Amino acid sequence: MSMFESILFIFGLIIGSFLNVVIARLGKKKSFWSGRSECPKCKYQINWYDNIPVISFIILRGRCRNCHQSISWQYPMVELATALMFVWIYTVFGLGAKFFIYSVFSSFLMVLFVYDLKHYLILDRVSVPAMIVAFLGNIYLGAGLADLLLGSAIGAGFFAAQYFISGGRWVGDGDIRLGAVMGLMLGWKFVLVALFIAYLTGATVGVFLMMLKKKKMSSEVPFGPFLTLATFITMLYGRELINWYFNLFYR
């Protein structure tokens, strides 16, 4: 890892720490920007030296300094994952407009991923701003208006159809908004790729969990994490995946 990538990694850790704050305060009547972080169990206000990304978790051995209760592994994992995402985006696109815009997209995807994984819920407080940012960001990058609107219609419509046909049993209404986010981030061609990847990985993980007897066929599994992960992968390698598919099956 180069010196610049190391600096970028540290920056990603800091952003990941902020994303943890956002995730923790979502759904609460508390601003993301005001007030110091506190232990969710004893409400002890965390000092700055106990809030250093990853390092403080290691030093404290994953426990609160005050009440000694365990700290969720979510915190270092989100910090590390965000840092790795930023470096990954840089290695693919270099340091330019795409890096900055896709890093913002990825931050939204991280929040959606973790919150849905924890609470089985996709909040409008995240998905609606993500739609706006995705639309404006891609317009700045030169994406076509029709491409983005059609992508949004396909992503949202795909889940809306399932929602209304099943009466909300197959998917939640939050998935409709997430589908729109995907379409605005990827455009109509690549949102189809992301949906394919999400369903393939979702089915694979579902079968694996049933084999381990962790889940049953009737068990509820949050689909947002698969959708957000597929969106991130497609954002980086969508064109390569399409080319690989056609070279493999249409030679």
C-alpha cells in the first residue's frame, strides 16, 4: 500500500467512525452532528482517546471503559470496511470526480447495509437523500437523464410489482426506494446486473444458512445487504461483468 493509499485508508476509518454515529442515531430524535458519542448501555460519554477508529476498540479489548460491557463488533468492522472501500474505489478509478462521488455513494450504501442487517428496515431518512445525491452525482459525471430515470423506474418497479402482488409478504416498501437508489446510482443497464448479482448471492447465502440450520425456508432474511453489496460491486465492475458474460455465452 502506497503512502497516499495509507492516508486514504486512515481517512476512510474516520468516515467509517462517523457512519457508525449515523447508524446509531438513525430513528432517534437526535442530530448526527451534535453531542458526543456515548456507550449505548451505560450512557457514559466517550472521551476522544476512546473513540479512535479501530485502535481504541483494540486497546479497550472491545469493552466500555466505564461499565466494561462489550462493544459491538459493528464499530470496527464498519470503520475497516469503509476504509477498504475508499482504497478500492481509488485503485479502480484513481483520484478524480468518480472517486469522490462514488465514495459518497458507497457511504450511503454502507449505512443502508448495516441498518437493514440490524433492524430489517430501510429508512426513508437514508434512501431519499441517497436518491438525490445519486441523481446529482451522476448528472455531474455526465450520465444521461433518460438512463438514470429509466434505471430508477426499473429498480423501483421491480420491487413495487413484487410488493403489490404479494401484499407486502415478499419484499418491504423500503426495498422499492432502495431499488430507485440502485437505478439512480447505476443506470438502467447496470441496475439489471446488480439485481442479478443480489438474487444470486442472496439465494446462495440462504441455501448455505439452511444447510447449517441457521435459517428455515420460512425465515425472514433482510435483502437490503445483498442489494447494497451488489450495487457497490456493479458500480466498480459493471462493464467488465457485462463483457465477461457476453464473451462467455455469445462467442
